[in-house]
Amino acid sequence: MITHIRGKLIEKNPTFAIIECNGIGYYVHTSLNTYSKIPDSEAVKLYTYLSIKEDSHTLFGFADKVEREIFKLLISVSGVGNSIARTMLSSMDPKQIQHAIASEDVATIQSVKGIGAKTAQRVIIDLKDKILKTYQLSEDSVQSNNTIKEEALSALEVLGFSRKQVDRLVQKIIQETPEITLENIIKQALKNL
């Protein structure tokens, strides 16, 4: 397997990058998350995953090893292929995916285009234990963050914001500062809306 590619950035697009390495141009599929982290400089390094199928060889590139590992975990789930896994990584960053799976947040996973309720539940069932073990998350901290998140979302709804509008923002605030209080979550959310 090709574990990484380092070379000259020829072209950068939200869905792919072309990297020249020793005179060969590699077309590397990327997520929006990786696209935003690829520097505009000429030299670039991406961690890769090579998908080999009967009719194609497809190279996927990732900004870091964590994103690549999440991608590999996602495609191990029945019903989640390369494109759905890439769409998930474009819709959420790896930490958001980890938290959604660990906290059994079906609605967040289902909010990704192409994922229905059954697939979202299958992702949680298949990956929750692996995510908790691999990333050393405790169920207690995940559950307490989930309760605070629900309380913050409810409070923001009372203030006139739709749940869909503020869900990702609240999730991001909690991930950046896990020990944050409910009051500070609401204050930060209001500043960013």
C-alpha cells in the first residue's frame, strides 16, 4: 500500500489534488477537510489510502493520519463506500465523527448526504467500541458532553434559532473546549451566529 505521497502541488481542487512526484502526476481524491489544510506552497505531503477494485485503482489523500484512520474505519462498515466516507469527512471533521459515533448521535451521522437511518445505526454499532478504544474516549465524558449539548441546543431553540442551524456550531464549541460550561457554550454560540 502507498502510505503517503510527498511532492510538488500541481493543482488543488475541493475534491482532488494533483501531486507531481519524480515526474509522475498523481490524482489524489480528497475531502473538503483535507482540501482546507493543503498549503498553497509547492511542496505538499498527504497520507494516502489506495482503494483497489476490479475496475479501478483510486488513491485517496488525507491531511493527517487520524483522518485516514477514520476513513478506513468508515469503509469497513457494510453499506459505506469510499464516496460516502469521503462525504462524511467533507461534512464533519474527524473529531466530530468520532464524537457522533461514540455518543450514538444518529441524527448527526444521518445528516450527511447519502446516509440513511439504517446506515447511520450500522456505523454506530460497528464502530462505537473501536472509536472508544482507539481514541481513548470514556463513555462518561461522551455522555456528559451529550447532555450539555442537548441543553445548549434547547436553550438556543428557545432563543429562536433552529436546531439544524446551531447543531454543528455547538458540537464544535464542545470539542474545542471539552470542560466548557453550559452558559459559556450558549454565549460562544450567540457570538458566532
